[in-house]
Amino acid sequence: MRPATRYIHESQEPDPVTGAVTVPITLTSTFQQDGVDKPRGGWEYGRTGNPSRASLEGALAAAENGTHGLCFASGSAATAAILNLLNPGDEVLSTVDVYGGTWRLLRRVYEKYGVTARFLEAHSVDAFRQGISDRTRMIWVETPTNPLLNIIDIAGVAALKKKGILLVVDNTFASPWFQTPLDLGADIVVHSTTKYIGGHSDVIGGALVTRSEEVYAACKFYQNAAGGVPSPFDCFLVQRGLKTLAVRMDRHQSNAVAVAGILQTHPSVGKLYFPGSSSHPGHDTAARQMRGFPGMVSFELGGGRPAVERFVGRLRIFTFAESLGGVESLACHPATMTHAAIPEADRRRIGITDGLVRLSVGIEDAEDLKEDISQALG
């Protein structure tokens, strides 16, 4: 099956008992067993496993061309499960503009357990080549990055891996419709399913996908031991979102192109960050490893925070709110929202200034979105 078909059918067969076409929501905390050490169908306890969750995990694994999927209560919980693969003394190599929540976990949680993180200021393969040390055990890549939408050559970085180094790609922005990192050499793909996969701003969730039995077994153990699992109803919502991912992403892309066109020529905009534009420094790499561009557009307003406050105060269709990937268009101020955990001096050095705005372009009518941006800019 091709991707759009897999999203709807893989691991989502009609219920064998009732014939229900939609995977049932199995709301139970425990399961009757047929005897000592005889769990019926392999089901024992809701934290350890649930049919609704298992169906979603299989569907997401298929969507990413992987063999094993695991779902969690949030993207941060999925990130923690992956970082738990590390030991004291190990090092994670990433980039300076990694998602603020990932930075927070690395610097404020795992660092006190002896896991260190280094954040590269460049995104080239050469930068990663020079950055790898004898202690590096994990390379953590976002592409496009959040919120500056830099592009990293996944296959190029994968070719640098030495024995004992795992390449993790956060594919939240691109989604499996536009990019499948496992096919490019990644070992693990991680998602905040809250975003494009869920797609309707009504659920919090996370997931990881891999082809490695060893990685799967370790993360599965952590999933059960730590217990940060999604509810069956959360799984239902994410799975419902996955079914329409293909058509939504194509609309996100076309609308983002339209909005970026307005921003690119507006005199109030100092800099535009959009990989779909041929002027973006990572455009050629993105075009090679991606099948399209998501609805993420960032831009710089020359007037700093006061200009941002005027802009968001005049928006009528775009909603000023955190998160991304929903059907509705959102505007976000990374410096005070998604990346507020990063110290101000570090934010400014990275390029996350007080004038930076991140848009998640939804699937509304493109003309309405263009008009809203134009009138809000003034």
C-alpha cells in the first residue's frame, strides 16, 4: 500500500467481533486472564498494553516505514524514553535551535544524571563530523528545526555514525507524509503527535518509531516502567488524525507558500524562514530529502517585541497560541512561548530574537490567510 492508503488501513482492520470499521476505544484498566501466566490475547494491564494503543503504534510504524512503534502521553515523554537509552558519561550532539522542551530535558534533567549535551551552531554535515567526540552516543536532529526552520542533511549525518551512536530525527514538523528519516539512515524517529499527525489541536501525545529490535525492547521496557502512556481515547484521536494526514499536509503546504509570498515582499519583514522558498539556504537539501514542505513559516519583524505585539493584536484569523500543526492557523512568539526555557543570551545568539514570529499555517482559505497577514502587518 502507498502511504495515504496505509494511514487509513495499516494496523486498523475491522474489529473481529463486531465488524466495527473504526478501531474500538478499549476503556479498561485491566484484562481477565485465562489462568496463571495465561493472559488472554497477550493483554494484562492497561499501562503495559492496550488494543487501542497497539493499533496506533502499528499504524505509526507503518507510516514511517519502520517495524516498531511506541506511543506516549506527550512528545516530551517520547523524548525522555529515547534519552533513557543513554548512560552517565554519554554525550548527545544536537543543534542550538533544537525545540525548547528538548533543550530543557537535556540541560535541566538529564545533565544532572551525567548525560551531557552539546549544541552545534552550524547545521552542515561538516559541523556534525567535527562535533562527534569519543563520548558521543546520540545525535539528535530536527529538520526543519524549530523555530528557525534550518535544514539538516539526514543521509549525510547518518553516514558519519560510528558504532554505538544512534541518530534520532524529530520528524514532527515534516510529518511522515513529507519525510521518512528511517529511509535516510536514522535509527529512531520521534514525533509530538499533538501536532500534524493529530492535526486538530485536541490531543496531547508522542511517539517513536524504529527498525531496531534492541532499541524497541529498551524503549518498550521504559514505556511500561515509567508509565507515561496515552489513554485509549487519546490514541483514538491521534489515529483519526492520521487518516487525513495526507490531504491536510498538502493543503498546509499550499497555504504556507501563499503566506510566505506575502511575507517575502513586505517591507516590515526583515527576514523570512521558509524552506519552500528557493532563497532558503537549505532549500536544495530539503527538496532532495523531503517530498514537500509543511505549513511552518517564521519571520523577523524589525520593530522587535513592540512590533510583534501590534502584529498579533491585529490578527483576526490566525490565533495567537502555542503549538502547531492543527487545522487552524496559529501565530507564536518563540522567545516568550516555546523557547522561553532557553536563557535570553543564548536565544539571541541562536537567532530567536524578540522580533521573531512563528506561524503554523492552517487549512483555511488561502486568500483569507493572506488578507489577515497583510492587514495585521499594516
